[in-house]
Amino acid sequence: MADTPTLRERARRAARAEIAATAIRLFAENGFEATTVDQIVAAVGISRRSFFHYFGSKEDLVLGDVDALGESVRAALESRPEEESAWEAMRAALLVLRQVGGDPAEQLTLAGLHHEAPSLRARHLEKHLRWRALLAPEVQRRLGLPASPEPDPRAEAFVAAALACVDVAVDAWYRSGGKDDPERLFDEAVAALRG
Amino acid sequence: MADTPTLRERARRAARAEIAATAIRLFAENGFEATTVDQIVAAVGISRRSFFHYFGSKEDLVLGDVDALGESVRAALESRPEEESAWEAMRAALLVLRQVGGDPAEQLTLAGLHHEAPSLRARHLEKHLRWRALLAPEVQRRLGLPASPEPDPRAEAFVAAALACVDVAVDAWYRSGGKDDPERLFDEAVAALRG
DNA sequence: GCAAATCTTGCACCGAGTGCAAACATCTGC
DNA sequence: GCAGATGTTTGCACTCGGTGCAAGATTTGC
């Protein structure tokens, strides 16, 4: 299942992690927009060009591995029991998002960065678009809609709405300073739009 | 109500419209990303610097006046009869989006550009974030939620879901080559996520 | 130890966007 | 008609994120 990563691969992961950690510290201190890539590479001690070998964009430092995480959610969704409704299964699958990411304090920092920087919000929303495409087929199946080559807009709307609920829940959680319960906020959001 | 715009203001609007029209033609011919601002200003016959006096970004050429349109939707929502449910009122309010924008052919072109260019999609989603904040208070009231200084996440989720339904409907409409009925697609999307 | 694959780096370049200041046009009161 | 305030256009220099390329250092497999 999990084949051993080569030494190079491990080094690469470690380097990525260290760069991201340093960058996030700088972002927290000086703000996302105000921190330039040049400052980051200077702090880490690598060349500007190498940085862009590790991360495709400045925003990627904060966003994490979009595809891997999306794939985790998809796998979790797929492995939910068949009897569950689409909403139940989606709720359970989205819980894997809570396992990843460090301690609550860092999560709060990341949420604050999203709040502050428009370009970060924009990329975050693009990330959701990819997840939408990734999760839509399974939702489509669970909604009892016929399989189709093009994604069914109903399934896409479903996924988009669920992800929007996650977003508003996380945002409200951030605004509460980490005091509110994200799961409760999510459930309330879902309930509100289901009428 | 509508105070007469000054001559300067009229000239400004005309210039904006002409620049946007030229740009969209170029985008349709060569693609959004492949068309540079320099090409646009050369085609229009103004300086690069003046362009950025009219439009804050290249994406703004396609996105239109976000705030004005959002305000139209908000006003429409506010003027819906009190007896309507939140979903009914929102659906009716969103119909103002169909009045604006030129003929279907141009709408189709714009939808295609959104489909093609990631940066355009990103800005489009940011636009929705602003609309979300703008429309949330009225939805909050209509959902029977208590007024609050911070926006209620339930109202935000509601608006976000509604806008997501618009997006998937427009996208499916685009993929059908303009054949499908956007209103039907929207209604089906809403029905799917309400279970 | 050798050869191939991989990593890092520098360099030159592109495209979007901004701050500034000078030139130009336009509208006002007198 | 003139002077001055106000707005517009433009060029210039600059910042910042991001990319293509090629050469040199390093690691890996054998």
C-alpha cells in the first residue's frame, strides 16, 4: 500500500516542510502580502529559483497539498456505508480535514492569513473547484443520479454547497478566536440551507 | 433618483465600454491568458498607464461592475414580498442577473472565458464573496435569525450555496452550447442539495 | 569509479500592477 | 478672454511573482 519513499523523496518532503514553516512564521509576523518570496528564500537559505522548484506559487505555502488532501476526502467519501444519505456521507468524509494540519493555534494562524489576503482566498476557492470535480462523481452516484460523462450540475452544486458550509464554519470559528465548535457550526449551516 | 451624469462621466463610461468590448474580442480570438494588456492598449489606442486608470486589473474587463450588480441583486432581494421563503426570494432576486449582459452569444463567450482561464475563475469567486457579505444580512433576516454585528454563518452558507447553484447552472448551460434552460438547471441544483 | 538521473543555482526575461510628476484638456468664476 | 482649479493622459521607473534555459554540483545505481 504505502511504498517506502526514497531518501531523495524524504529529503524533499523535509525541505518543503521547513520552507513552509519558515514562510508561515514570516507571514504571521509581517502579513502575507507584505512578505516577499525573496525574504522567504533569504530566511531559509536557498535560491529564489529553487523555491519555485518546491512550490509553484507563494500561495501554495499556505494551501498545502491540494490534490493529496482532496484525494483523502474522496477516498473517505467512497468508503462510507451505502445506506448513508449523501449529506451524512459527505459530513463524515469532510471530517478527515480535521485530522490533517497541526495544532489548533497553527490552524488559527492559517485561518487568519486566509482572512487577510485576497489572493490567498482566491486560490483557496480554486482549490475547492478541484475538489468539486473530484468529489462530484461519487456524490452523483449517491444522489441516485445517472452516471454521465460530463459532471451533473446537481452533484456539483451539492459538493459546492458542502464546501461552502465548511468555509463559513471555519471562518466563524476563526472569528470566535477558536472558541466555537466547527462541527456544530457546519451542521447549523447545512440545516439553514436545507430549509 | 437618477442624477444626470456629467459629460466627463459619460465619456468615461463610453471609454470603459469600448475598451472592454475590444478586449473581449481579443480574448475570444486568442484566449484570455495569451492576450496581454499591451496588446489590448495597442488595439484601443491608449497608453498602458491609462488602461489601469480605467480597470484595476485585466480580469475586471470580463467581470463587469461587481459592486453595482451585487447592489442590484441586494435591492431586488429586499423588495421581495415578506411572505416568500428565503429560497423563493433569492431565486427571484437572482433573476436580475439575466437582465444584464448582452445577447446570449456574448454571454456564451464570457462563460467560455471563465471556463478557460483560472485567474478569471478565481476573481469570479472573489466577486461572489463580496456578494455573499452584501446579501447575507437580508437572508439572515428572512431566515428568522437574530440580527448580529458579525454575519451569521448560516446566512452566509445560504448565500454561498445559492451562488454556487448559479455557477453550476451557468457552467452546464455553457457546456450545452446555450441549449439548456439556465433556470431549470438552477432549480434542479437547488433541489438536489435540499435533499 | 563511472554514467545517468536529479538538484541547485544564476541569469535573463515576461507580464501585471503602482507611484509619481509633468503635460494636456476642460470647466469654472470673474 | 483670462486665470485657476480640477481632471485626464502619458511616460518612466520600479516592484513582485513566475518561467525557460543551461551549466555545475550532487546523488544514485551498477
